[in-house]
Amino acid sequence: MVDTLEIPNGLIDKLRAANHVVVLTGAGISAESGIPTFRDAQTGLWARYRPEDLATPEAFQRDPKLVWEWYAWRRELVARAEPNPGHRALVTLAERVPKLTLVTQNVDGLHQRAGSENILELHGNIFRTKRFDDNQIVEEWPDDGEVPPRCPATHSLLRPDVVWFGEMLPPGVLAHAAMAAGECDIFFSVGTSSLVFPAASLIGETLRRGGLTVEVNPGETPHSSAVSFVLRGPAGEVLPALLEKTWPT
């Protein structure tokens, strides 16, 4: 457990005074719930496939049944996971500050299950389904055994509502996240390698105007030398300790 005394007093004071906090979360916070990272999840029947060969529009067009079944398997992995103390700490943080913008690269829905609301999902959500033809969300379809299923209204093949390699992020979501990063008092980068763009560029919106930035991660990232504070450790330990030090119970 992170010793709360290791958390800088300067950060405590700034967090208490903050009006708007932005938090970007990545695969690390989900890994603490037992969800393998995207490239580490290839086991068993799927070990012979590279994720890069399955998570593309071209792969879906080539073999839609294979891609749908791979995501069905991944959904089962995610469904067995539970939110961890890092997810729950962000719910509490939203109750402590006037405004919290939570941005995530994760598609697992664990923030929602922990109780967070109005999350900006940069890469989509594995539990949502949309039409392949026009990206419209579809919530119900006939259970007729067809894999993948088809939209009952248009007969379009259905696919997971996640961002695949070669696809653009949802423009409205990315713009909202960038605007929040450009105006917030504090930007937290939590459990992300800062290697996946454009999500990794969001902290730059805060850095460019000299805003306060905090990295919460067990290891070094490309942003470690530039941020205001580095809290080295897993989110499930660091975030609860930070809250306890900032707002003692």
C-alpha cells in the first residue's frame, strides 16, 4: 500500500482547491481488475492470432464470424471482472470536486459499473453493438443463430462498438476530451502507457498552458519527465491514498 505521507502536500493543496479535474485512464487500471491488456489476451484457441489481425474493418469484412466470436470471448473475460479500488476512488473524487471529466481508453465498462457517470469513452464500449455499414447503435436483434447477427431494420452485419485499427476516434468525444484538458485545473494520467495516440496527446493540452499534471503509473512513460507530479504505483493503491490524504475521513 502506498504510504499517504509520500503524496506531496503541494498536490493535496491544489486538489482541494481545484474546480475542474480531468482524469484519463488506460489499460493499467483495468489490468488491476484482472482484465488482460489488449495484446496480452491471446490465449487458448486465440493464441495463434494477433490482435492486429482481428481488430480491423478489413478483418471483419474478410471473416466476420471469426471477429465476432473473438469479441464474444473477450466480452466473457471482461464480464467476469469487477471494478477495483482505483475505479471506486474516481467515483469518490467526482463527489469531492466541483467538476470531474473522466476520459477512458478502456472499452470494458468498469467505470460505469463502479458508479461513474458521463464517461468519455475514446475507444468505444465492448458491450455496445452497432451496424457495420453506418455505425448506428443497435440494441436488439433476432436470436436466430446467425453469427454475426444482422440489424433487423437494415440487414447490415452487426459489430462491436469499439474503435479498430485504422479507424478514427469518435470526433465529438475526442473534441470534448481535448477541450476539457485545455481548461482543467489538474490533469491526471492514470494507468496509461501514453503511447497510444491521439489519447496520449490529451495531457499535452494541459502541459502547453502550464497546467498541473499528475501521472499515476507503476512504471515510467514518455510523459514522466514533463508532468508536475509522479505518483509511482498502481491506481488501486495510489488513488485511495490520495483521497484519504486530501479529504481525511
